[in-house]
Amino acid sequence: MCLKLIYSTFFISIFGCFAQNDSIRNPYFKTYNDKITASVYYLDTSNSFQIASDNPETKMYVDLIPNRREQIGFNLNYKIIDVGFGFAPKFLSQNKGDSHSKHFNFSTRFYLKKWMQSFTFINQKGFYIKDDNITAQLPDMRTTKIGGTTAYVFNDKFSFKTLVSQNEWQTKSSGSFVPTFSFYYTNLDLNTPDSSPGDIYVFTLAPSYFYNFVISDRVLIGAGLALGAGLNVIDKDTSALYQADFNLKLAYNKDRFFAFATLNTISFAQDDKVDPRLNDNIVTLKISAGYRFDPPKKVKEVYDKVNEKIGL
């Protein structure tokens, strides 16, 4: 079922790319929509959880951290589609714990004028539990997360794609207010005799601001901050939820070759009145290098034919 959902989203985003004209030339950024952008990356990422309890007798914080964190992967951009696949091989240093531990993620992102839609799928098996006193393995614990974010960019001079992908490049410094709506579903199963799977739903609205600071023709720093709130539903129990996101990117760009490093954090924390609380964190460090090239003639012909039939 999960694979069917991934494939469906992949093809929807591909066909969605036919629903928009190429970006209008803008002196504040340069588009590479007519190129295929391919890149390889190293990723240190995890979807970890924190169980917090503030009962009168004792204050406790316990972290649930996946055994597999480091990944290598591949990204492909063309027109308004942005697809990535990542895997966590055993030989990377942070991928510790049981040999049966697994980590797989799939992500895609597509655009329609000022709108951006992202989709994320994360499947993890094998965690360890950690507090101030103990560290213990939970080799059979499994989590599956499906969701994404819808964003709207207000400022036409700001290139959101520069911050989140490499098929555009900001040429003059600019920023924008970008409100976002996020929805995530997480299934968490400790797979222990005295536990049962839990279903977690997150809905948040987060005002955010992003800015690309152009240092030179080939180097820039991009940053963004989002603070929001929403609802958290765990097994039909609803509580208030707070969201804090941070994005930082250092990038080097030429028309063909590019490289960048990014740090992204997404944190969801339940209201302090909820006891116990289950906080959700996604932290990603990504280092990538890639190359842009002209699409194969057949691919371009198919795109042009479909575009012509749609009448755009």
C-alpha cells in the first residue's frame, strides 16, 4: 500500500509539471527549468521522538532515536518536479545497532506558479531509547510517516526553489513571507508485548520568512524560519501543537556544476499541559553535488506534444 502511494504521488507530480508554463524571466533569479538536474548526496537524517512527562513526582525526558541515520541518495529535477531517493547502508558510521535496522525515505516536490507542494515518506525500523541514565535497544520498533507541506510565496523577486532545490538560482538578494500548511500521519509501533501501535495526526499553520543572501555570482546563503501552531491527534486524543522550523543553505553554482550544504529542522511539540507528551523531530544535514544537462530529445518531444494538446 505504501509503495502504491509513493508511485501514485510520483506520477501525479510528473503530470502536474505539464500544467504550468516555464518560469517567466525574472532579473532576480535564473531558472534552469529547461535542464535536467541530477545530483548525488550524503544525508544525516532521522525522525526521532521524545517522550516527556511533567508529573509532580518526577520530570522525565526519554528520546527514541533511530539506529539508521546516515544515507546516500540521488536527486532528479526537471521542470517543476523534484524527486529524491535515499537509503541507509550499514557501512556508514552512524548506522549502528541491530543489522536488521532499516531506514528508507522518499520525497518529491512540485510547483504551480507561486504554490509549492512537498510530499514525504519515511519508514524506519530499529530504535534505541535514551535518557540521562540508560541507553537500550528497541530493535523491533517501527515508524512510518507520510505527509507534506503546502506553501505560498508572496514575493515574485524571491526564488524559493533556490533554497529547496537547484533548478533555480537567486541572482539578487531577496526574501519573502511564506505561509505554510503541514499535514503528517505517523504510525508508531514499539513492537513489545505490552504495547500496541499508535496513530498520530499533525495539522499545523506556520507563518515563515525566507531570505536568499547573494554573496557573489556563484555563492549565496539562504535561510528561513517558521513558527506555527496546530492540532495533534494521538489515538483520537486531541491537543494543541507547536511547530518550529529552521532552514540554512550554503550553495555554489555554475550553469552546469553546483554544490551545496543544507541544514533543516522540523520540530513538533505538544502543549505542556499534555502529560505524557510525545514530541516529534525531523533533523536533516545534506551535502550534495550535481550536474545540469539538456533533456534527451525524446523526453523534450513528449513534453512539447502534451503541452501543445493541453493548449498552454
